[in-house]
Amino acid sequence: MAKSRKKAPVTEGAEVDMTPMIDVTFQLIIFFMVVTQITTQDNVSLRLPDALAANEEDPNAKKIFTVHIAPVNQGASEDMPDEFGWFCYGEPTPRGADEMKGILESVASTVNPEIEYPGRGPDGISENMLLVRCDARCPAGEFGKLIELMVEARMYKIKIAIMKDQKVE
């Protein structure tokens, strides 16, 4: 014989407890704030080279991938640093040639319409632009090595950051 169950009275205006959902939402926000890297790529201290015909940087320009060629020992206050390295993604450690080659290959293939990265064309050549910020004291060989890695990645569009010459005529 089946037991009869008592039916719970139906209450008008039943409410859903939102507290657990709010707790989970805040935990997700905290998780993503902790895990996400919030860095800027312009945190490397450089003394940019001077140029007579430098254009002012457009403040509304979209951020493009930036490689800094800077002294490895950022804290040193020496006139001519001994060693230079390639820095990117706002990280304080320089990249080696193999690692930089992989990064450039990845950037060359990236497609993102929001930041105007069309990726590679039908001929395999990347249409993406690279911004190079190079210290004025850097030997030309470091810049040349980066250009060679760009050629291997078939990435030919480059912007070079320079500072307008402060001389008054």
C-alpha cells in the first residue's frame, strides 16, 4: 500500500535566495583578477633615439605588439650598459632568440579585427605590425638580430619608436 504524502502548502510570492549566486559571482571576479595579467608594455625604461623628423604619437592609436630592446640590468645607472635584451608582454626578463622566434611566429599569425591584426595573407606574409622601442645606446646588432627573426616569421611591417629632437632652430 502506498503511503500518502503530505503536500507542502504553496505559498504566494515564493522567493529565490540570491546570496549563493552573488557569492559565486564575487569569487569568479576575484579569481579572474588574480589570474589575469594586467600589464602595460611600456614599462621598460628606455632612452629613445632622437630624430629630426619624428611624428607625434597618436594617443588614439590602437595598441600593437611591442618589443623593447633595452639594457638587461634595468636598475643599473651606468652610461653604457654591457648587455641588451628583447623584452615583451611587460615581463622583466629578456627573451632568447628561440623564444622570440616563437613569439613572432604567433604574433604574425594572430587575427584580431579589434586591434587591426589581419594575420597572414594568401602568400603567407603577415600583415600585422610590430612596434620596436630601442634604447639609443643599443648596438645595431641587437636590432639586426630582431629584424632577422622577423624575416624568418615573414613579418615585414615595422614601426620604430623614436623621440623628437629637442633642439630649437
